[in-house]
Amino acid sequence: MELSLGENLKRMRKSRNITQEELAEILGVTFQSVSRWERGDCYPDITLLPGLANFFDVSVDALLGMDAIRSKSHKNGIFKMAHEYMDAGNYRKAADVYRQALKIYPDDDGPDV
């Protein structure tokens, strides 16, 4: 599982037009800390996550990138199930699984490997 907190934090900060220094001041940390978080060198203390999420008006899950992680896991599970049906020779069931997947992910080309 790969968190995308640094990328998300940087994107959200820039969308608010604030500097690392300004965000650091709001959180009571150094701008070097914010820089390290955004580069992915380390993560903020867990007690700062609710404040960060609140400041950017997102959930902690969204801040951490859990939606993308869950989506990737879900898609891979769908494709695994379809391949299991195909390996067992049940092509109709595999096609049904793919049809359902297309309803959920209409613009997706396949599993994220």
C-alpha cells in the first residue's frame, strides 16, 4: 500500500495558493517539515492529520490517498475473479464480471498492476 499524502498535500496547498511556510505556521511546524512531507521523505505526526484534513476540507482518507488505494485493490479483485472464471472455463461468468466492471469503471483499460 503506497500512500500519496505528499503529492496530495502539495496539490491541495498549491490549490489554496499558500506557501509551505504559511502552512507550517498554521500547523505550528517548520517549513522544512512541510517540505519533507511533500517530498515523501517522512509523514506528519498522526495528530496533525485531522487538522490538515480540516484545513483542506477533505477527509483524512482523501488526504492519505486511500480512495485511490481502495479503487486499485477493488479493480484488481474484479480482474482476478474474471480470470478465475476463465481459467475454470466459465466464460459466461467471466463476461458477466467484466460487464459489471464496465458499469463501475467505464473508462478503464484494465487492472493496475
